[in-house]
Amino acid sequence: MSDKVYNFGAGPAMLPEPVMAKIQQEFLNYQGMGVSVIEISHRSKEFVSILESAQTLFRELTGLPDNYKILFVHGGARMQFSAIPMNLAGRKEAKKCLYLETGNFAKLAAKDAQAFGDIQTIVSGAETNYDRIPDYDPALITQDASYVHITGNNTIYGTRWNRFPETGDVPLVADMTSELLSRQIDYSKFGVIYAGLQKNLGPSGMAMVIIREDLLGHAGPQTPTLLNYTQCDKDNSLTNTTNTFAIYAIKLVLEWLKEQGGVAAIEKRNAEKAARLYRVIDGSGYYRGVAQADHRSTMNVSFNLASEELEAKFLKEAVAAGLYALKGHRNVGGIRASIYNPMPLAGVEKLAGFMEEFARNNG
């Protein structure tokens, strides 16, 4: 294996090298305190400063309106599959919650929500094996619903919502785990956005929740304290001992993103990275993309070869070339290159060159 390894893992994913270096530098002695950042109290002024700096940076980078709250919550995005209906289904007496199923995690989100409301999947891409964002009748989004849920980017199949659905007065809720901060969006179009940390934000195990403040206060009586967004907001995400290291890492990632020129600059770079790989796929006649062209993700590029034997050979040689974690998800097999914000263009160029050479040698 070469010395330089590029990590294409879908998550936990790579972090920016400068962030990892800063963590290493400060790990044993945070800002001259003589202790590690993972040893200081979550209620100390030093840690509260970290937390509030992360919130301020996120607002600055996204232009988040003032009437949205930023929460740091436990359990990653999967825990929010239950927390969302616990906090929002009670907005309407019928507790009707509408789900648009565009992939595996969208399906799991609806499944986990079943116990907490009248969960209705109004459209599904299962018939085409989730290779596109399915068409749907906007009339299915009825205004008596508590919320509408989508998964912004589908990591397994490599699709994303390029145009978000119009939901009228019904709050739009989006799982943006694999694309938060990868492109500019109008946050005012959403009631709630949530994301696990392990793609573009930091280490796994926690999530960020961005919620419009008028949507607080609707949690059902069965909602556990640590899943109650209103309580979390009241305590500034410090209801219990939080994962201080993860929030510290988020702050460093946000500082790095600002240094890169912000979300607009990273969106442009992400588009260039994805286009480079899709050009190889489309122009080779050798690789077969999973996602339909008009629905492709810039975060996850999934493709297949002619046989499982060739895919195994591809993966073995890729690892030897320093291209790590390219194996596709078990649901679709094949190859998946996850090229989140921290993936440099150099890593994508190396993968593209490897793909071209592999096709020449094995065509």
C-alpha cells in the first residue's frame, strides 16, 4: 500500500487533515489548561465557549435565520427517526406524518416512527430500486399533516433531492446526514433539519438538529427527557453530560470550512469532484452508475462493474493503490466512493485515474 491513503468510507468518514492535526496538537493540553478537552466539565466556561462558538459558526456559514435553534443531541440521526415524531406528531390531533421514501434510511425513518403517530409513506422509489427521486403528486401532501419527512441525500444509492418538495404550511423535515454543509440551501424552507455527525461534521454518535422555534413545545408525554427538543433547547444541549469531544471536533470542522471559503466554495469543489468521477463512468462504457443522471448525488458516487469477480479485483487493487473503503453497501453491492467535504480533489483525481487504468487493463 502507498503511504498516502484516501478514505472514501461512507461513514464514519474522513475528517480534514488540519482538523485531525489540531486535535492531536491540543489533545493532551487544551489551550494551556494542562488537561485534555475530553477531561473538562461540560459546564465549564471553556467548554460552553466551544459549544457556543460552534453554534455561531454554523449560523455564519449557513445564514441560518434567527428563529431557528441549534441543538446537539445524542444517538446520531437514527435516534432522531424516533425523536422527530415524538416532538412533532402531536402538532395535529390526527398525528398524521407523511414520508417520502427515497432509499434505505428514508425507509428506516418511517419504520422507526411507526409507534409515535399515523405514519404514511406517500411515495416510494422501491420499484426502481431507488435509482432516482420518484415523481409524486403534490396533492398527496395534505395540509392536515403534522410534518413531511424526506432524506435529502441517499448514501447507498447515490441520489439526492435537487429540488425540495413544496409543503405549504406543513413543516418540511429533512435528514441531511450525508449532505449538511455540502451545498447552499434556504433553511427557511424547512421546519427541521437534522444530521448525524459522521459525514461532514465530526465523529459518529451524535447529531445536530436545526429546528424552527415555533415547532418546539409539541413533544408527547411519552417523550424521554433526552429526546425532548424543548428541554434540549432550554438547557442549551447540556441536559446531561454531552459528548464534549464531538462538539469540540464540530467547532474545528466549521472553522476549517470557513477557511475553505464557506459553503458556496465547498459546493463548487464538491460539484467538480463528482463531475470528474461521473465523466469516467459515463465515458468508459465499462462502469455502470447506480443513480439516474438527473438525480445524482455529489456526496456518494455508486457504480457497478460487469461481475462480482471484477468488483472484488477492483477493490483489492484499489486498496493497494491507497484508495480505501470503496466497497458498496450490501443493498446494491458494487463500488461506492463517498466524497464528502473533506475529500480533496487530489483524492478524486487519483481514484479517477485508477478507474481509467483498471478499465483499460481489464476491459
